[in-house]
Amino acid sequence: MQPHYARRLAAIVAAVTGLVGHVNASCPSYSSYSQYRHEPYSTGAYQLAYQRPEPACRTFNSSAVEDAILRMKNLTTDPDLFRLFENTYPNTIDTAIKWRGFAANNTDEELAFIITGDIDAMWIRDSANQVAPYRSVLKSSSDDIASIFRGAINMQARYLITSPYCNAFLPPPEANMHSQPNGAAYSVTPPYDRNIVFTCNFELDDFGAFLQLSHDYYTSTGDVDFFGKFQWIHAVQSILSASEALRKPTYAPDGSWVPPAYTFQSQTMTAFGTLGNNGMSYPVNDTGMVRAPFRPSDDAAIYDFNIAANESMMLSRYLEATALIMEKLPNAPQNLAVEMRDMAAGIRAGIEQFGVVTAPNGQRIFAYEVDGFGGQNLMDDANIPSLLSAPSLGYLAMNDSVYQNTRRFVLSRSNPWWCQGPVINAVGSPHIKPGAAWPMAAITRAMTTDDDDEIINSIWEVLQSTDRFGLIHESVNSFDATQWTRSWFGWGNAVFGQMMMELAERKPHLLKETFQPRHRGP
């Protein structure tokens, strides 16, 4: 056998067994691969490309995921809908598991470095959301996909202990990947190691995302012992400490200024790329909530209590949920689970008192951001967690009256970031520009309603927004599907796969619908 074929066979064997640390060097970069349409095309009107890399070039293989794809094929009637699922659901394990291995100081501690897509860095929030859809096939700690959950949780825990205010990180030294530090000019308090951290925009949803992924793994496997073995307890302590520091108001009871625990300044061309007030953001009152200077989009907030992005909602929800894990760990510090519940209750009370406001039409809705002094920002952003996504986080029910009022506001011209047009009608984001709808928001809309027609129409719009690439773009011009950003947006792909898996459980009859152009819903 010639060396070329020997190497190819070895790569295929490694990919099939899911034991790759790095992808075969002969494989094309998926950043480049995703910019072209690959055959065979789907047989529907959209002729969506087949965008999975060949098996030898996939970064992890899971028999459970492959079985789920086959089951979905049998459940789905529309060839374009199935092709979009076939491309998106496995996209994280196909392309984004940049490295897997073990901690240098503990060969039992699994680690997984998961990139966000076209950027070679690991965002805590993105990586949690990219892995989360696989909870549908996770049944036991011995399942092949379970190692990805454990590796992601352990990797995130390390980062949250090292730099809890930072949001994106470089590969660990164990990976020997030799990534270059971010060359941008930042001034951040507290300081951080540029050989570890890629960016240090503090986004509170990182904490919620880590806890949600932990909850998902525990709920699916019952593997409580895992959380007591490595760094998970210390990561939760780091989250509580950082959150408590950012609950402090700008002024003490005697009126004296309280220096903030976190500041951020950068050289940037946009107002959303740095914090105002010399990096301290704007003053906040005592509300019981946690400051979130940056949004889930990585953009700077206007007001630091980011209610509408559900950052506080998400943190409250999953502090409560993971307190159940903490109280089962014999090596957890006494009363740590109580501290988690107390903080969750304080955040929830703050949301109810300060985050529910009166809209111009007189209805009570959730604000997107508030400052506790009366300042409020009425909008929604496509990035999850968002106002629209609140029920999918488990914070409240779909039929909650305040949520329903908020939903009508978000999906209307009253929301300054509502994008409307013949291609797609969905929430956008100041991260891009007006008129650039995010398909992820249309997916979220489908995930947070029981109305069949609304779900069908949202899916239809997502299908026609891919520009026949068969992947979820970051944003799409609502009037022109050929104008979009990011051919490889791992987070968006994961959310579409998650929506399809949930539909298979709660509304399987919709998977028998046709989503061809002539069958557009109302």
C-alpha cells in the first residue's frame, strides 16, 4: 500500500472511532470548504448543497448522531428540509472539535477545545450552545457523545476559574496548537494572560451557558460523580464570586463611588466595541441582578442589566437547576448549593421588579436592558439568550402573559431590530446592521410557539435564506438571499438541528409537511 493511501486509511479509522486530536493535514479548511456548494444537491426546489466533510475529515464521529440523522430521514418528507438538517445537526462534531485530549495534571480529566466556526477560538457560550443539541441523543455516560459534553464542561471550567470575566479562549497548552494571541489593543480590569484568553468581553450568559450544559449532561446521564472529580465545583465558586462582585451598584448607601470589578477599553471603529465612561460602562442601581456589560452578540450594552437578552434569566434558571447537582456532592463546601439558590432568587426578584416595564402601547413587557434608575432599552437581539428565547430556557412558560406581550413587541415594527422582507422576517442585531435578519431568530421563533402555521412559515423562511448553501448564515438581507454574512456559523447550525430534534418530539406531524416555495404559509 502506498503511503498516501495508508495515511488516508488511518485517518478514516481515527475519524470513525472518534479518537482524533487533529484533523488530517490533507483535509481542506472548513472555512474554505463552506464557501462553495458541494454535490449532490437536494432534489427539492432549493437544490441545497451537501456540506458535510468526508468521514476522514470530520473532527469527531458519533454513532448516536448518525443514527439520529437516519431516523430524521424517515420522519421527514421534504428533501430540502432533511438536507438542511443533515448538514447542520452534525456540524459541530463534523467541523468544530478542534482538539480532544486529557489534562496534563490528570489523565482522567477529558478536555475538548471547540471552536465557534470560522474563528479558531473557543467561546464559552457558543461552545455550550454548539454541544447542547446532542442532549437529544445522550442517554448514558458511556455514550460516545458523552465525552464531548465532559470535555467541553471541563475545558470551560478551567477557563472560568482562570479568567471568569473573559469570553473566548485560545487552545490549552496540552493541544500543542501554537495559536497566535489576539493582536487587538485592549485595556481590561482585571488583567488576563493573552496566551490563554482570546477576547475578554464579559458576557453574563457565559455563566448561564456553562451551567445549562452541566444541567443537560446530568439530566441525561445521571452521572453526578463526574461533577465532583475535577474542577466543576471551583468553577461554580468562581461564577458566584464574579457575579457577586458585579451585583454591586455604582454608589454605596452613603453616596460614595464603588469602583467596578470589571472595566474594558479597546481601540475600535464602533461604539459597540468598547465600554463608555472610561471603560466602566454607565452607572447602575442596586437591583439584585448581575451586570452584563457586553451582550450575547459581543456588543457593548447600553444599560448593564441585560434582562431582555435573558442573561439574568438564564443565570437564575440554571443556578437553581445545578444547585441540585451541588447538594449531591460530598466534597462540595457546606451551603454552596444554598448560595446558588439565594443568588438565583435575588436575580429573579430583580427581574420582576426592574425588568418588567410598560411599553408605549400600555402593555407590560420585559425590557431588553435596564439600569435600575429608570433607564430602559426596548428592543430584542437575535443572539441567544434573547427575549424571544425565554421559554426555551425554561425560565417561563410560552403562555406567560408578560412573555406573550413581549413576543408581540419583538416580532413587530415596534422592535427597532425587527427585519422584514420577502426573503425572511426575523429579528436582527446591531452587531451587523438594519435589514440584516438573523435566521437563528426565525429558528428561535419556531421553537417558542405552539402555532403550526407560525412554525411552518419560520422554517420556510430559513430554508430560502441559505442561498442554496444548505447551512445557516449569521445574517441575511431580508430582501436578497445572496447577501449574507458568514458561510460557517456553528452556533446557528446547532440551533437549527436542535429545533428539528425538538419538533420530532413535540410536533412530528410538521416534519411531514412540504416546505417548497409554492407552499408558503400565511
